[in-house]
Amino acid sequence: MPSRLITRIAPDVGWLPVSFTNVYFLGRPGGKWIVVDAGFPGGAREDLAAAESRFGSGARPEAIVLTHGHIDHSGNGAALADEWDAPIYAHRLEVPFLNGKSAYPPADPTVGGATAFLSRFLPRLRRDLGARLRELQSDNVPGAPDWKWLPTPGHSPGHICLFRESDRILLTGDAVLTVNMDSWSALLSRKRELARPPTPFTIDWGAARASLKELAKLRPNVICAGHGIPISDSDLPERLENFAQNFRGPRRGRYVFQPARTSEEGIVDLPPAPFDPVPFATAAALFCAGLALGAGYLDEKKRR
Ligand SMILES: [Zn+2]
Ligand SMILES: [Zn+2]
């Protein structure tokens, strides 16, 4: 199977979607380059093949920089770092969830929507990216001197975005998306629209709103999000401004009225888990289906 190719967003910004999550490559072939986010586990081979076809065989990045540590963004981090012998950078408040100290606050499946439904099937594990993990310092992006990172907490405690002033390209991770992950049809059609962070994994909606307002102030020309096709329409700064002004979290959910609190040590405290009726409804439906099948079987037996 031919490997997927990196799409050029700018001469030195490449985009590679790997199973619903985007990986970005900053830098030109022949020069220094870095990787932003590492994709869902299992995609390392695809990332490596694409990087090789863009930067040449044996080329290695200066660093892997994570917008945050959720598994769909960091999943191949350790495998790629080993292969490239490269450091992995994340914000200090994201580190306890990447060095085995703590699992992330649990997902909230009760917020509703497509991703919330799917979140019930994701195991909640502590993850350790190993000795190559480093903390980001100041606002410099290691290996990409014309880029800056800015803290954008809310979706996760140490979430960051990357911005380049000269052409106003903004890499938003999960702080703002370009596909509505609450909608099954949008997920399948990949319709491009500004959309809120993945709802079941967002642990502080007030902070997410404040971060979005900071992003709108940057007036980006291009938004390259963690999920969805990048957007570069001419009215993007105004659209982002409107989106930030009118931004609302979900109507209900575990972290909607009270955030999860975390520190450099991991979870400090969590709002109580709301009642989730779906597993019970599913169990009840299976039970009823079982009864119906059992009754049918007995009927069959009687008739014989
Ligand atoms: Zn995330
Ligand atoms: Zn994500």
C-alpha cells in the first residue's frame, strides 16, 4: 500500500491526517524540522513513511512537540522518539499524565454527542513516554525558532497552541477544532467548521472559553487543528472572533459547572461522576433481546 503523503499548508508546514487525528511537520526538507503531535497509537509506521518521503530517508526531527498528552495526540510519541532518537516536549502541567504519575481525569460520556458515546470504550490508563520526555520552557518552540507556543488550558491542564506571527498560522491542537466531533454526520463527511474541543475529554469549560478568546486575539489566517481539515478562508479571523464570543460549553456534564483540578502531581480533585444511564440501558436492551430470543427458542421447541 503506498504511504500517505504530507499535504503542504505552507512551504514549511506539512499536514498528515492519521486516523482522525492530525500530525503536523514544521520545517523544510534539507533543514531542521519538528513534529507536532504524534497521533493515535498504531500510526507510527505511517508517520515515519510520510516523514521519510518529505524529508528524505534517515532524516530526523529536532523534536516532537505535543499540544497535549491525550492518547490520540501522543500515542506514537514514544515509538517515534525511539526511532528518531528525539526528545518529546510537553507543557509542565501535562507531564504528570505522560510520565506514569497519573491517569488523566476520566472522560465524561454524559455530555452527549458522537465522541462522548465513543469515549465509553476508551480504556483509562496511566501512560509513560519514558526518559525522552521534556518540559517546554519559556515560549520558544524547540527546533522551530520562528514559532511561539502559548498556554491554552481548558481541554487539558497543560494544553498549548503554536503560532507563527509572520504568516499567522495557528496550530490549535484540541483548543478549537475544524470538525464538529459531537456530530456523527460531520465526523463522516469531515465538513469544515470551527468547533469546540472534544467534549467528553474537556475538564474545564471556563478555561477553554478564556483560551479561545486569547486565540481569537491572534487573528490567524490559517487554523490547523488536531482534528478536521485545516481552514484558511479570508474571513477566518472574524469567524474565530464570533465563535469565541458566542462560545458555550455543553448544557450538562461532569466538568461543565465545576472543573477537574490538577497539578504537577496529577489529579487534585474531581467533580462527582454523574449517573450515566447508557450502560444500563444497553444492558437492559441486551437482557430484553436475550429474553425474546430465549422465548422464541422455547416456542420452537414446543412446536417440535
Ligand atoms: Zn484532547
Ligand atoms: Zn484530540
